[in-house]
Amino acid sequence: MGQIMTKTRAAGRTVGGLRTLSLQAPAVTLLFLWMIVPLAMTVWFSLQRYNLLMPEMTGFAGLENYRYLFTDPALWAAMGNTLLLVGAVLAITVVGGTLLAVLFQQEFPGRGVARVLAISPFFVMPTVSALVWKNMMMHPSNGVLSWVAESFGLPAVDWFSSLPLTSIIIIVSWQWLPFALLILLTAIQSLDDDQVEAARMDGAGPVAIFFFITLPHLKRAISVVIMIEMIFLLTIFAEIFVTTSGGPGLATTNLAFLIYIQALLDFDVGMASAGGVIAIILANIVAIFLVRMVAKNLES
Amino acid sequence: MTTAKTKTLAADGQAPAVPIPRTSTLSSARTRRLGLTVLGWAIACLIFFPIFWMVLTGFKTESAAIADPSLIFSPTLESYAEVQLRADYFKFALNSVVVAFGSTLAALLIAIPSAYSMAFLPTKRTKGTLLWMLSTKMLPPVGVLVPIYLLFRDVGLLDTRTGLTIVYTLMNLPIVVWMLYTFFKDLPKDILEAGRMDGASTLQEVVFLLLPLTLPGIASTGLLSVILSWNEAFWSLNLTSSNAAPLTAYIASFSSPEGLFWAKLSAASTMAIAPILVFGWLTQKQMVRGLTFGAVK
Amino acid sequence: MATLQLNQVTKSFDDTHVIKGVDLEVNDKEFVVFVGPSGCGKSTLLRMIAGLESATSGDIMIDGTRMNEVGPADRGLAMVFQSYALYPHMTVEDNMGFSLRLAGVDKEQRRDKVREAARILQLEPLLDRKPKALSGGQRQRVAIGRAIVRNPSIFLFDEPLSNLDAALRVQMRIELARLHEELDATMIYVTHDQIEAMTMADKIVVLQGGVVEQVGSPMELYHHPRNRFVAGFIGSPKMNFLPVEVVEADAEGVRVRLPGGGVTKVPVEGRDLRPGTALELGIRPEHLVLDDDQGPLSGDIQVLERLGGQTSLYVQMDDAMVTIMADGDVAHRVHDKVRFGFESGRAHLFDSDGLALPSLELHPLAGLRRQDNRAATDVNGA
């Protein structure tokens, strides 16, 4: 009956299609305009010669902007950096967030306060966290990290010149780890105690319980974390803008920043738009994978 | 200051943790508990340290700020005074509040009917529509900045709170719709059908039944939207200059020239994040409660 | 007055036909039960009557008016849901008064009506509580109270007792029957539990695969099932089926050969049957009698359940397993061999399509309805 009833609910209401349409119209229309108008303009600009510094050079450029971009090593570097940044931060926050969720699920004195402290970075605006890390934590001479290193007799690290992308990954992970923790902690709390107890009766130790009970239970929450984080990580901007400005060289330039350089520093609207189109295509490729993953979750 | 505040906010009645295994003796249980306490607190403090350090630095003099790290110093409000002289904090803060809450309210109003129809009147296209909405979030804003900038300039929305509110509303709409959808979907359909049998119109169903019953979820959705809007930096930096600039722009104005004046930078940063941090602390339990209902259950 | 008529009602979702043309007549003040296995379409049919699902084709008539296009609230019906569907954020009083509030009834009147319903259901002390603070049985009564307040012409019940424990279910069953009498309303009740159907219904509608298999009074269905499905579904424990072969058929009945060689004559209409035709003989467990001397059937006892007053024997025959309801004091033990038989008038015969061969005589109780029961007691009382 279950199956028939679901079908009932899904298809039985197609009759109300008009009602559905009218209810969804505002959100769909707005989002569609928000997407299609700039997208169309971006595609249009990307096919133009359009540099604000050279107003006399206009006209249809065809695929010239794209050809130029694709032969520019900066594009490939930026793509690589984008994927590396997203991948590394996702790995750190999901693994770290899961472990922390398990830790903060245990009972210990002051757990509530400790939890609140641990999720605080999520509330800090990216510009501020980037500034704090750049100036007070990772500063080569006066930063806390170099002070700690020196106290142990180690050489201070000049984070942003010797390990630029790593530094960005650390900052961004610090911001998103609390988010993963918050979501996964929520999910872990819904784990049925009976299941854990049954597993213990079956002789499972803490490690086995983690891998065979907790982790499978968190699967859905983890995919939610990955999806939301991916959305934001693909377009990371402020952290780079404030700390390294994409440098040294192209070491920390991701796609978003590359387009920014072209559009707002080189005033080449045509080229920037071409970069925008490429970024959109890349985002869509990622989205397809993501959508598959999330779609599975929507089923349940 | 932080501990005093959080203690009351974070009092916490969560489900009991994994009980201690029967085989262990009392003393090993105690060791385990001590270990957990130390580990839990160490990690929490480590994660929180940059924020703590920033707040502390704001109360130092500039020379103390760049000296070797030290917890012992004589606190001063000097930096705060200077920062306030340079730019009126309250003007920026007001912009942030108006834009963050305004856009959240607007997004909820637009999203509720949409999520309602997706959850209760699904068609074959529903899932596709939802995923498409989420995928619009993946457009890099920088890719479409130029057209939006030009459009806003032409209709006079540049540097206005309205303009920024519109952008944030649209920016958060997909996530708001998706979260509301997950909360609505969890509501037993029988209850709405009972309402329909009792003579409720669609609007009455929503107002008398759906909204009160999913309030925790709606609240946590709203909270997340407020936080995301408050912290958004890209659009606010590029679409506002003086009139509508929120706190993200305020802090950015301190970043370049004042880079080396750490105490002032810290004071400004502290003021920029304090409202949302306190707001986050106050509402985190609510947020967790809402999330438990829907998305991550 | 409240009657309901369904004319060739169908329901399809895409290519799935859930209801395949149902005709039905429900009389005023009748207690009608839709019964059938999971997925038979009984709930869908009820929801179509309620207006929560639209009919793909056919007419739904209430008191002679076509209601297909009328919204659920305007059909003069009330529904009690399986999950009760109480509004968790409202008190019992507000739950029961919600429909009146939506209809714009003023506070005083609302209160009176709710109190009246609460009195009938003995809910008065609970009016200020939220559903969370109620037991399952109390929630059930609130759900019924919410329906009563609307003063509907027809009550609809969608498996209302399935979430209650066994003892409470019996109690609520009695209460519902009492309520039917007190309210004097038409009621349509969906269940998968044939005991509920047998005990409460004036008229039972047996559904399977979106088709009505049989409509009739409980005793009619029990004594004269139209086909093998109804025979197996109505009655507990289930009817036994044995493969038999026609020996001879005439105007007085059909002689069949039982497994094990015995021959018996069943009084059913089948004079056209040729000798040698394979049929199925249905006999209820309570109609099988142990007879160690001359029982024509035999087998080994596999399981024996002693309930005190009765004993259920599960007996393995050569090619069938049968259940026998015997006296509580039978001395048999597991693995004993038993012989047993039955009174031939109790048996049913089914052809290869599963259709019952019609009985030659009508059972005296087959036409009896619950209301007749009631009338009889009234007479006795007077």
C-alpha cells in the first residue's frame, strides 16, 4: 500500500498543477531572472571587445576572448587552485567535523560552553577572519604562530609567501569546520540509543560503533554539509582578496579571483565575462555531480 | 566576558552521551571522563583562540599589540574611541541589521508558498525545480557582477539598502526554499488534510497549521539566512559605497591602510562581529533544534 | 438523511489503476465497512468520498447530488484519520472547535458544541490539554470528537483503531458501535481487520485490487462468500481449502471425492459439472470436527495451541495444511495422527476461477443486520 499511496500523492495532484504553478511562480520567476539576465549579458559581453580602458576598441570579438583565455596559463592555474581549495577544505571540514561531533556528543563538564566556543568561527565574517589570521596569527614576525614556533626553537614560517594556498585552506577550513560540526552534531543526536546499545551487546567497541553505526547514520548529513559548503567554497573571494590578492604569482588565484582581476583591475569586461562563462560552466559540471548526490537524499 | 555570557546560553539538555561500558571499573571511567574534558576543552579553546585573541588585542595599545603575545597588559578603550572617530560604527551596523533581516524576511515570504507547493503538491518537475534553484547558487557572483552593476546603476539601486536587500534575498532564496521544503515535507500530511476537511482554505492551512507547526524549522532557516547575509562581503563591497554600506564594508575600510595598526583593526573587527556572534550564541540551540527536524535528521 | 452513491467510480495515477469502477449504495444511518488487504484501494476510495482525492471518472453522489467537484469541507462529511491527525499545537478544545472557528461560529456557540461532543465522549476533563499529554485512546476520542462537532451527515473512519493496543481496540470498537446508535448517523469505516468489519458493520464491502469482490451483511459474507477470496478473508482463523474432484452432480448437490478417498455431498448448485472436474472445497476451522473413528480426513498434528476454551490444531494432510478449532479439552498431542470430518452443509465449493458454487439454501442469519439485532433486544427488553 505504501507504494501505491506515494504514487497517489505524487501524481494525484497533477490536477492541481495550476495551483502549484501560481505558488511557485514568485520564487521561480525571480530566480530565473536573477540567473538568466546577468547570464545572458555575461555571455553577450564575453563575445565583445569591451575594455573600459580602451573605449575606442569595440565590436564583435567572436571567440577571441575565449581563445586568449584558454591559451593563458592563468586560467588553468586558477582552475587547479579552485578545485584544490574546494577539495582540501571539504576533506578537512568533513573529517574534522565528524570527529569533533563525536567528541562533543560525549558528556563532560562544560560541554555546552565548549560547543558554543567551537562553533563560533561560523558567525565571523570572512573579511574579519581573514584579517585576523593574516595579521595576528600568521604574521611572519609578530604573529602568534611564529611566536609559538620560536618558543619551541623552530624557525618562523612566512605563511603567505612560502605556503600561500595552504594558508588560505587553513583560514577557510577554520571558518567552515564549525558549520560541519554544527550540522553533524545535530545529526548525531538523532542517532537511536537502542542501536548503539544493540551494537554494544553484539560486542562492538567504540571504533566499530563509529564505523558501523555512527558513520552510516551521518551519511545524509555529510552530503548536506558537502553540498552547502561546495556552493560557498566554489566562489571563495573575500579571504583571498584580503590576504594574498591571489599571489604570490598565481599561487592563490581561484577562478572567482581571476575574473575579478580581469574585470575590476584590468577593466577588460569582455575577457572577464569570458572567464565568468567558464566559471559558470565549471560550476555546472560540479553541480551535476552534486545534484546526483543530493537527489538521492531528496528521495528519502 | 565571553564565558559569563555563554554559560547561560549554552546550558544544554541534549541526549545523554554514550554510556560507559559495563566492563570498565569506576576509576577507568573517571580517567576517561577527565581525558574527554581536557580534550574537549582544549579543542574548543584552540578553535576559539583567534577570536579571543582579536578581542583581547582590541583592548591593547598599538605597541602592546605588536609586542610578543602576552595575556598581561593594562586594558584600554583607546582604540575603540579612535575607530569610532574615523567612521560611525552605528550607521554601518544599522545598514547590516536592516539588510540582513529585511532580506531574510523577504526570502521567507517568497519561499514559503514555493516550498509549500513542492512539499504538498509535488509534480514530476518538483525535484528538478528544487535542484535547479540550488544550482543557481553555484554561479560565481563575480561572473555576473558586471551586468548586475550596470543594471543597478541604470535603475538607481547602487548604494541603496533596497538594492542590497534584493541581492541578498535572491542570494539566499535557494537555500531557504530547500530548507523549508525539508521541514514541510516532514509534517504529516494527515494534519493538513484534517484541516482541509475542517474547512481550511490554503491560506488558512498555512497560517493556522503549517507555520505554527514548523516554526522551529522556519526559525533556524531564518537564522542561517541572517548570518549569511550579515557576513556576505562580495556584493556589499562592490554595490555600496557610503550610504548603504554594511559592516563588511566597514571592516574592509580598515583593512588596507590600517593593516599594521592591529589594535584599531581588532577593535573595529570586534565591533563588526559582536552583534552577529552574540546573536549566533543566543540562537544556536534554536538553530540546532530546527535542523534536527528537517534537513539533517 | 444521508445517503451515498458511487457510480462506476475509477481512479488512476498515470498508468496505475487503483480503483477499477466501483458501484456502491450506502443507505441512511448505515454502518458500512470497507475491508480488504493492504493496497486494495479501500483508503483511496474513502479519500475520494472525502474529497481529498479526485475521482478519475464516475459519480460520487451524496443525498442525490453529484459531489465530484465539491471541496472536502463542503460535502457535509467528517473524517477520522488513522494517525488521528490532531493539531499538536492546539488544546483539545481548540482541536475540536477548529472547524467551527474557520466557519466563523462565535465563541459561545463553539464552546457549547465542543462541550456537547466532549460530554458524549467523556472528554470534559481533558479539554485544556494538548494532544501530547493524552494517551492513544484519548487521542482517538478527540479525533472522533472533532468529527462530531462538525455535525456531519456522514462520518468517515480511516483505520482509526490500528494504532491502539488490542485491549483498547476492543473497547473502542464497542464505543464506536454505541456512538453510531447515539448519533444515528451514516458511517463509513475502512479497516484491514475483518474482526472489526464483522463486529461493527451493517454492510461490509470487500475490496481487492481496486475491485469490489462482494457487498453484504457480515453473516451473508460469512455463510455465502461469493468467491474464494472473500471466503478466505472473512472469518478467523482462515478457511481451509482442500482439492476435491467431482464424482457426481445433480439437483440436490455435488458429490465430491475428498483427499484420502472419502466422498461427501455438498448442497450447492452445480448440476452441469462433469464427473472428474477439479474443484476446491472450503471448510472453516470451526466447522471441522475431530472424529477418530470415522472422520474421512486425516493428518498429523504439527502444532497445537491451547487457548483454554478452545484448542487450535494445525494438521498436515498429504497435500494441504488445515486448521481445526476444537474443544478446549481435547486430549491430543503434537505429532498424533487425527481423523476428522465436517457436516457437509457447512462446506463451500469453488470452481477453477475461484467462484463459489451457489448454495441451495440460504442460511437463516444471512439477511440479518446489526440493526435487526438491536431491534430484537429492544423487543426483549420491553
